[in-house]
Amino acid sequence: MNKIEQALQRARDTKALIIGRGTVCRTAEMFAELFSGQRAVIVADENTWEVAGRNAQASLDAAGIVSEKPYIFPAKDFYAEWQHIESLKSFLETVDAVAIAVGSGVINDTVKLVSHMLGRRYMCVGTAASMDGFTAYGASITKDGNKQTFDCPAPLGFVLDSEIAAAAPKELAASGYADLIAKIPAGADWMLADVVGSEKIDSFAWDLVQNGLKESLADPAAVFAGDVDKTQALADGLLMSGFAMQAIQSSRPASGTEHQYSHCWDMEDLCFEGKHVSHGFKVGIGTLVSTAELEFLLEKGLENIDVDACVAAWKSWEEMESEIRTLMEGKPGHIARALVETKGKYVSKEELRSQLETLKAAWPELSVRIREQIIPFGQVRESLRLVGAPYEPEMIGVTRERFRQTVSYIPFMRSRFTNIDVIYRLGWMDEFVQRMFGKGGIWEV
């Protein structure tokens, strides 16, 4: 059984995958296998209709599959916003048909959520290797001014034509590459969580994501150049990440500290040059700082930490709540989220002692594994540059002062245990921030 077959066997939602050159013409083949006797309707935007939608429709027509008139969103300013959810829902409620999403992340998430709202399954024809969400549960949609993740199943089937993906606008593959390289520090974060007993590593999900990961990331310049084979390798890595999340019904295999930065900027509706910054580009900058955090821990070492001093300095919940309110003054949305998320991972002094003693004892072996896992900061930065992704915070519209402020928020923004929690629990936040943003730092302010 190959890796794809294993992934499909364990996946909760997706039961069929076709990926390769020229596969868009097999849209009808997959539809007939999964939705025999049902009507189809293609959902695309003006761009994805031209690059893949027409051929997907031709495939359906040639196979004699009855379909509704395609629903085409305007390409300009099409973003994953609630208004588009409502408009597509209004349309699909009038037709008895299975939606075929043709596009990248925005189209997929929109169709994914609306299909779930209507109690239907759907399939997707991807047009870019732009993110891992194609085969992941959940849809990221902006509602009431906030980016939110709504629970909903991944597509029942997924088709990706690697020639179309390689020819897509370069920023899409760059965004996908940045999302995939994030799995490197995310893996190190899972190691830390596993050791302290927060979230045990699932070996199947780990292998799906990590086995072959560095090979998929090996040639960013070729991905930028539109090499079909390298783009397909990138897509393979992203799809395996989605399957891993399906398998254990958690984003843990693919998301660590680096995603916390993206979530924080999502809450702030981060835009640059009049456009929303892609998920992958936000995560790419988060990957840089997460890598710096891990390298900071490796440099400092945990073999000689003073556990008693750390426990004595540990704040009560009331003190921590006060810290959050002071730190995020004027940002009620941040405060509300931080209080919930931080409460979810708050530990007593004795629980902290247990965590730190466990980390201290495990560090000689754990530090070797983390060092082998991560890609050095300079190499990550160069890879992002070569693939055409942002590699400085200013390139996504984040000033260094704002970046420093975001770093100070991150320990509180998610209940998931990651490397920033180790830094915070050891009382090293101020030192790390100074190392990054002080005189001579990577992002000197």
C-alpha cells in the first residue's frame, strides 16, 4: 500500500484522489465514482473557470453527466468572506446538485462550508498548490470582520492537474511553499508537546507530514520557475498534511507556533498594498520567527535550568489575566481570545514543575532530535526568497515594531503547547524579544 492509499484509508472525509499531468479531464471519472446518478454544478471564479473549469465541464458533458449551469464568482476582489457564503448558499438551495469546487483555497473553503450547511458532500478540482486546506477539515472565512474557522468536512474527492498548478500565478505556489515549510518547526513543536504530555505524537499522522517533507521543499527556485514535477512534489506534501489532519481530526500535525502568528494577524485583518495577505505568506513570516525561537532554545539549553526559580516566578491565574489585559489594552478581541486560550493551557506551580523537570531530563536527547528536525533560519529565509515568498515582515505590511508587539502576544493566543510556551514558562520572553529586536538583532527596531 503506497502513501496515498494509506492516507485515504485513514482519512475521515476524502475517499478519492487523482493528481498528475492532464488530470482535469478525469473530473467526470471521479464524479461518477463518488456521486453516481447525481447532478453536478461547477463553482469557480472567472480565472479558474478559464484555466480548469471549462475542461472540467467538458469532461462532465462528454461522460453524459447532467449538470447545472456553472456558478461563476467575479475574479476581482474575490475573498473568503461571509457575503460569498450567503450568495452561493442562496444559489445551491435552488438546485439539487453536487458542487464541484474549481479553484484554490478561497473557492474550496467557500464551497466546503456551503455544502456542509446544506447537508451535502462535494468534490474539488484544485488549480494551484497554494495551501494544505484542500484535504483538511474546516473552512477559513471572514465573518463580522474576523477570520474564523468553521468546522466542515473536506471534499469527498480531489483532483489536481499538476500542469495547471505549475502554470498558476507564482504567488500561489509561493504561498503553498511557505505553508509547507511551516511543517518543519511545527514538527519540533509537536516533539515538545509530546515530551511534556500535552499532545502525544500520532506516528501515522507524523509520517504522513514529515516523511519526504524536506525533499518536497528541496528546490524552491524550480517551484518559482513553474517546474511541473517540483510543483507536484509541493502539492503532494500539502495534500499529505491535509490528510494527516483528517486522520486525527486535529491541525496539530501541520500547525505550531508559526500559525499562531498568522491567526493573530488574521484577527487584525492584515492587508498589504490594498490586498489581504495570504495565509501562506503570514505563516512564512511566522515560520521564520518560530525557527528563531527554536534556535534560541537550542542555544540556551535546558540542561541547567533552575526549576525552583521558574516555579517561584510563575504567576497565579489572576496575575496572568492582569498581564494579558495590560499587554493588550485597547484590543478587546485579542483580550477575549487570549483569556480563553491561555486558560486552556494554564498550569499550577506543581504542574509547571513537572513539565520543566520532564523537559530538563529529556533535553540531551530531545535537543538532538529538534536540531535534526529544523532547517536553519538563514536557509529558511533564503528558500522563501527563492520561491518568491515574503522573507521580511515589512513585505506583508508588518513593521518591526508591530512584529515585536505580536511576539509579545503569541504566548497567550492559542491553547496549543508550542515552543513559545517553553520560552514563556522559563521566563525568557524579554531576553528573546531583545535578541530579535534589540541592537544587532535579526529585526532590529
